[in-house]
Amino acid sequence: MAASATAPPESSKLRRIVAASLIGTTIEWYDFFLYGSAAALVFNKLFFPNSDPLVGTLLSFLTYAVGFAARPLGALVFGHYGDRLGRKKLLVLSLLLMGGATFAIGLLPTHATIGSAAPVLLTVLRLVQGFALGGEWGGAVLLVSEHGDARRRGFWASWPQTGAPAGQLLATGVLAALTALLSESAFTSWGWRIPFLLSGVLVFVGLWIRLSVDESPVFKAALAQAEQRKAESGQVEKMPLVAVLRHHWRDILIAMGARMAENISYYVVTAFILVYATTSAGLSKQTALNAVLIASAVHFAVIPLWGALSDRIGRRPVYLIGAVGVGAWMFPFFALIDTGSFGSLLLAVTVGLVLHGAMYAPQAAFFSEMFATRMRYSGASIGAQFSSVAAGAPAPLIATALLADYGTSTPIALYVIAAALLTIVAVACARETRDRDLASVEADVQNDDAARGARGSSADAPASA
């Protein structure tokens, strides 16, 4: 029954599951964000040395964006097999792929050593990173959502979301420590490799924890029901991709729209800011990294609070607070940075990330509750990752290009505001999902299929005299 599939697990078991998802997502996001920070700081010199500094940064961010292009493919592949085989197996694979690619970047020869092959190899490894991350997010949040207490799903499912600021915190912290301890020449020569090689150690820790958790009980119950239907009626399930597009196309579009402001604002506030603060505001790399470091710690702390609030007032109201807030904050955000003060920079980034957290925290539960279990991995991953190609992937690139063309932050602020308006419309069109039983979505889909089958049989039957 639905009730048994969604019953709250023991608190110790749930905490272990949350820890497994959180540590895994932290490592994955550490790897992904480390690349973004390195792209802003050193990759333009190491892999595109013959370019103008700003053009080199643009090319560096272009390889950064390539990782996003692979995320939809990861969403499709991991979503398909995650809905067929289970969440746990695919999460282990995603961690191995991401960690292996990041470790390899740390060993990669630069342009000075192997010429044009260096940026090509860098791009290939970035594609592997993106492919792995495209499959990671959906599985991590579903593992917690499908295990957790339905009454506090927003809170528990928000913890894997803290993996993003935790990964950002870890990546930025390691880079900040290295830039503080090493000279500019030492960091550019070999110091930048250390955080990438560190990923190899982190992956072993993540695997040890992930292999210790159980598969989602909601998924196991849905799998048993599917096998029973097949045995009794010979009914074979459609591919998850086909099924989710048939039953949940509207929810996919809503999820994609909901991610626009969340994704774009995040990469403007955390990645592009390293360019803007150092080139336009005259601040040092260390100052910019420190501001992102402190703000990421605050971001980590507020995400579970926003998640808990979504359990009380609903996913949509909290999400809308974040979308409206981010749009309203953009002009003050750049005005504060332009003062050239560390305190103003810190305030700008911290408020931006707190408002971003209002969208990011309820997103895990919100997207999980939209889709039926046997297509949930596919639906949540497709909705989240396909939007990243149009949102997060080009955000630093577009922001850098706008800065180069106009020399002012105004068009960048308008760019984020436009994304916020799109997200507001998408979330306003969504249904509230806070009280939805994850197993009941499965039942709704089965009823819909039965109704379609009945209509089809009726249409095929000969007319009576």
C-alpha cells in the first residue's frame, strides 16, 4: 500500500541516507565548481595563453559551459536506468565518473606542454563532469525524498541541496588557501592542480558512505507493482522517457521555467563575480574568493531553514519569495560591488545567495512530488538539467560578454531580472505539491493509463445494431 511505501524510516537510518546524499553531492559540486573557479582565475592563462585576457576568460568560460551541455545527456541516461534499476547504483556510478574526470584534470598538461591538444582534453574531461552531474542531482534528492517523512520532506530533501554551497565552500576554501599561501607564479605553475587531485581522496570517502545505504522503499514498492502487473496482464512498462513525456510534459516545462532564475542567478553571483570584482571593481582575487567563501557558508546554513519553511507554507510561496527577491536585488547587488569595499561585496553576495536558497531549498521536494515513481528520476532530472543548458551554462559567458560590450553592469542585472520574471510565471502555473503522497502520483498515472486503455477498447469495439 502507499502508506507502507512512504512510512517514515528510523531517524538513524534517515540521517545516514541524508549524509550519504549530502556527502556525495558535496563532492560532485566541489568538482564542478572547482572547474568554474579555476576557469575564472587561471585556465585562461594555462590553456588559452595567446588570447587577450578578457577573450581568454571568455574561452575559458566556454569550456565551462560545455559541461552543462552534457548534463541533459546525463539526465536522460541516468534517469532511464535510475527508474529501471534503482537510485543507489546510478549514484555510485555518477560519483566515480565525476571524481575520475576531476582527478584527471589535475594531471592534464597545459598549452605550453602539448599545444592545442590541452584545451581539447580539458573540454573532453569537462564533458564527463557534466554527464555525471546530470545524473547525480536527481538520484541524490530522490533517495532522500523517497525515504523521508512526508510531513518534513521539504526539510530533509533540502539537505542534498546544501551539497552545492558545501561544494562551493570547499572548492573556494581550498583555492583561497592556496592563493594565500603560494605566490602568483607558484599557483599558476603547479598549485592549481592540488584541489583537482584532492578529488580522488574525497571520492573514496563518498563511495564508502553511499555503498552503505539501502535502495528507496518507494522505488522498490513501485518496481514490485510493475512486475506484478506484467505477470498478471502481460502489460509492459513504457520507457521512462516516453512515459514522463506522456504523463508529465507540463510538469517538465514548469520545472525548466522554475530553474531559470535559480540557475542563472547562482552562477552570476558565484562564478561571474570573480571576474566582475577583479576587473571592474578593482578588488583582488583573494578578496573576491573570501567573499564567496563566507557567503557560501551562510548559504549552506539557510537552505534547510527555507526547506523547513516550505513544509509549513508550501513549496510555491517559498520559491516565489526567492524569485522575486533575486530579481529585486540585482541592481543593489552590482551597486554594492562597485563601491570597492569588501564589506559591501560580502553583503551583496550573501544576500544574493540567501535569496537563491529560497528557490533552491524547496526545489528537491517540489520536483520530486511532481512525478510518478517509475519515471521520477527521468522527470526530475530532465526538468532540472535541460534548463541548465539555457540557464547556468551560458550565464557567466553572457555576463562576461555583456560586460565587455557595454562596460557596465546594467544589462547583466536586466538579464537576471528577465530570468526571474520567467521563473515567477512558471511557479505561478504550478500546482502546490506539499501534501502530495509520492505513491499517490503512481496511482494517478495507473488510473490515467487504465482510462486511456478503456477509451481505446471502446473505440475499437464494433458499434451495436
